Amino acid sequence: MSKHRGMTLLEVMLALVILATAGLAVMNAASGTLNNQAYLQDKTFALWVASNRLVDLKLQQTWPSADWQNDTEEFAGNTWYLRYQTVKTSNDSLQALDIEVSTKKEGSALAYIRTYIVAE
């Protein structure tokens, strides 16, 4: 007579534990990837908002004062909070223009742009 042997309950439970652990690791990695994608999307939009404000200021040829100026803008279904100012440089013929963009009124900046303009 041949002896047929199957898997014991302990072996099946151990295989399920290994499978569940692997599944949790895959879900964790997928969740991290989605969070990073959302952050990168917000950062990209914030850079676009900052670039748009820079272009607006250049077209108007009116530069902000040395004090921070606050503003908001609607873009991509979100409200973006901007602040910008001019900064004196060591060269009297140049000024720096800083623009910061965040998703919260008092939040840290997601995007930061600095450009230089000829002082008049």
C-alpha cells in the first residue's frame, strides 16, 4: 500500500502567514508610492503657480517691495498661497525677487523661485 500524505494544518497556516506578510509589504510599498505621487503633483503645480506669478510680474514690470506680499491663486482645483518680495543684493544694479508657494496659509513652501532683476 502506498501512503498518501498531504500538508498538515501547521504547514498550511505557516504558508498563509508568509503570504499575508508578503501582501502587507506590497500594500505598504504601493501606499508609499501613491503618497509620493501626490506630493510630487502638488510640488509641480506649486512651481507652475510660482512661474506664472513671475511672468505676471515681469509683464507688468512692477516689482514688489522689500516686505513680503501675500496673495492667493486658484489653480488645478486648489487654492495656492503665494508670498513674494524683492531682496537687495551686494550688486546695486541687481535685485533678487523671491517667490514662495504653499498649500496652506501659514504652511511651509512647496515651491521657491529666486530670480534677479535689473534695479532701476
